Amino acid sequence: MYYKMKIIIVGAGLSGLSTAIALRKFIPTSQSLEVKIYDNINPATGQATEQESSNVATSQLGAGLGLEANGIRVLDNLDPTLKSKVYAAGFPCTHFTWKTAGDWLLGREYVDVLPISRPFLINCLQETLPAGVVIHQKVARVITRQGKKPVVQFEDESPDETADLVIGADGIRSTVRRDLFGEDEKYRPQYAGICAVGGVLDVPLPKHLLDNPTMVFYMGSTGVFGYTGLTQADKNKLLYWSVYETDLPGRGLKLDHDLMIQQIRERHGDWTDPLIRQCLQKANLDNVYPIFVMPDLPYWGRDGCVLVGDAVHALPPRSGQGASQAFEDGEALGLLLSGYLEKGYDTNEAISRSILGLFEIRAGRVQRIRADAMRWKDPKMPMSWLKTCGLYITLFILVRVNRVLSFFRRGESWNVRDAVSKYLKR
Ligand SMILES: Cc1cc2nc3c(=O)[nH]c(=O)nc-3n(C[C@H](O)[C@H](O)[C@H](O)COP(=O)(O)OP(=O)(O)OC[C@H]3O[C@@H](n4cnc5c(N)ncnc54)[C@H](O)[C@@H]3O)c2cc1C
């Protein structure tokens, strides 16, 4: 008699969807498998199950993000068709351009990065899965017990579900993390002192961006303003964002759109670039994203329950790695579980070993990425004239130092397959 392994994923964001694709791809077909994903947001509408959630100052689907080469490589490993679809939908760039508020070039950093609409990326991932895998339902609690299977309870009080493995892919305010670690402050995300706002502007992309696709970052005394194309399929969509230092906005506050627009105009109104001025004139901001960063957790899972993505390692956006690290988690977990099953371990043993393996393989990598990104401390805004000059000089030097370092680091790249295969051979 065959045993059907049941896996429940909480959260159909980038980590939950990519993990489901990885599990379905890598787990050997000899192992009967059921994967379900529960999400409290209806992907078709972007609305949460609770009416009030659509008004709070939190991210729902967001406008766009930049996906770096390692993340795209994971998508290719999961499904080359998915990768091609994502690539065609994005705006492939070869570098970041750093400029001053007065439009002086500080430097270029050569990085392959794919700006893409976040809802589109989520849809692409979801379309890779069969209909019915993603279920619109909010998880209230996951109960873990030593030696027993984890139990998932739902907000709407529909019957509890037991699974062999529960994966918490439920983002920065993870319910599953709370159930594993409790409310202790040291296991909760920390506000990074900055917020981001942004959107998409319908405007013809300038020739310099079409000829030389890049993500442009303008630095000034009041924050950072960035823009890039959203998709190569439409040359009239500009993705823009503004990042600024501020106290943490009150949670649950209804957003004042007029105030957000007034504030972005105050921050960047006298910056020189004509595209920034257009963005400010027509700005239509729909959200504030307070940036939170996760501290290190002593483990990523136990008793048949494991965390992936932002739930376990939310990174500062400056790392450019949030989405890619979420994808790497999914690929690593899929490969580990299939590796242990192929070695002949029973379901429970394969799951416990995979939970430990995920932590041992991935924790060090995300720690290094976070440490690199946090090396840069956000100064108090607005900065004095002197501090702003200091920032420009530092950036001017840093971009060049990074370019030299990356020349020597060519060919050195961490990849999930090698890391997992080395781990499984131990
Ligand atoms: C302003 C900003 C800019 C960013 N820019 C970039 C960038 O340029 N490049 C990059 O790589 N990364 C970027 N990131 C980070 C990236 O967006 C995240 O790392 C990534 O989305 C994490 O995916 P996730 O699936 O772990 O979490 P999420 O995307 O948060 O998904 C979690 C899912 O879980 C669901 N959920 C939550 N609780 C429950 C529950 N109780 N029951 C059921 N479902 C639940 C939510 O509805 C959601 O769909 C940025 C982040 C921010 C905030």
C-alpha cells in the first residue's frame, strides 16, 4: 500500500508558490504527494479575507521588484518555460546607475537584474501549478507537537487539517513563526528605520533607458528616488519608488493618499531629473511599505513545520535579494526532501532531516547577504549639505571598489544544487 505525503504551505507569495513548484518537480513520482497552499489574499483581486486588511499600512501585492540573476537561475531550474515567461515579462537590465539629486553620475554597478511587476510574477508562478492547489483561506494557527504531525487551524473555523509537513511561507508577519517561536521580541522582525512608497507611471520610457536598460537610483539629502522600466512588453510603463528615513508609521492606520503625495513632493520636488518631476506630478501612491528585517533565528523549523522566505529571513530591499532568497529556499527544500526520500528514509525521517538541512545550508548564506546590505547605515534625514557631500563621495568610491571586487569574484557563485548535493553526501 502506498503512502500519500501531505504538505500544507501557508502563504501563496513568492516563497510559497516557488516551494510548491519545487516540491512537485523534485519529489520522485514514486512518492504519492498532495500539496496545498492556503493564502488569506485572493490572488485574483488582491483583497484580504478580512475587509479591514485592505486599509492598513502594509504591503499587499505591491508594484514591482528587481529579481537578480540567482533568483532567475532558480526559476530556470524549476521550470525553463516559467523562467522564459518571467524574463519576457520583465525589463532586463545590465546595471544599476547611481546619481546625485542634481543628476550627476556617481557610478555604475554591473549586475544582471530583472525589474518585473510583482503581481505578474506571482501570477506566472501560480499558473505553473494546477488549478485548486492555491486555496483562499486564512490560517489561524499551526499546532506542533513532538512526535506528532502538525495541525493547521483556520480563521473561519473550517475543520482542522493534519499534514506531514507544514511550510510557513506567510511573510514578515508570519503566523507560523509566532506559533513556533512565541511572541518574544528577539524572534520578531525589527523596523529598519526606513519606508518605501512607489508605483507605476504610464509615460513613454526615455531613450536612455530603452537604449541602455538600467535601474537608476538618485541619492539626496531627503532619501533615495529610483526608477526603471517595468516590462519590455510595454515601453510606456515606468516603475518608480522613493525610500526615506522615518519613524515607524502606526499599524492599522488608514492611509492618507493626499499626505503621501504631498510628502513625496516635498522630499524630491527640487531634484533635477525631468522623469522624477513627472512621477511627482502624476504620483498615484497606494501603499507605504515600512521595511522590517528579521534577526537570526536559532532554527528554521521543528516537529514537521518549517519556515521559508520573509517569514524566516526578511532582508533589507537594498540587498536586492528578498525574492531570490525565497526562491532558493524553495529549491533547497524540494531537493533535500527528494534526496532523503531517494536515499530510502521514511517520510517522517526525510522531513526532519530536510528541516535541519534547510537551516544548515541556508542560514549562513542569508546572514552574509543581510550583513552586506546592513553595512550601509541609513543616515537621519534630511541630511546637512556636508553629510550629503560625504554620502556622494562614499558612493563614488564604493561603486568603484565593488567593481574591482566583483572582477576578482567572477565565477564564484553560490548555487542551491551544489550546496544541497554536497550536504547530502556528508
Ligand atoms: C518595498 C519593498 C521592496 C522590495 N524590493 C525587492 C526587490 O527589488 N527585489 C527583491 O528580490 N525583493 C524585494 N523585496 C522583498 C520581497 O518582496 C520579499 O522578500 C518577498 O516578496 C518575500 O516573499 P514571501 O513569499 O516570503 O512573503 P510575502 O510576499 O509577504 O507572501 C506571504 C504570503 O502569505 C500570505 N499570508 C500571510 N499570513 C497568512 C495566513 N495567516 N494565512 C494564509 N496566508 C497568509 C500573504 O497573504 C502573502 O500572500 C522588497 C520588499 C519590499 C517591502
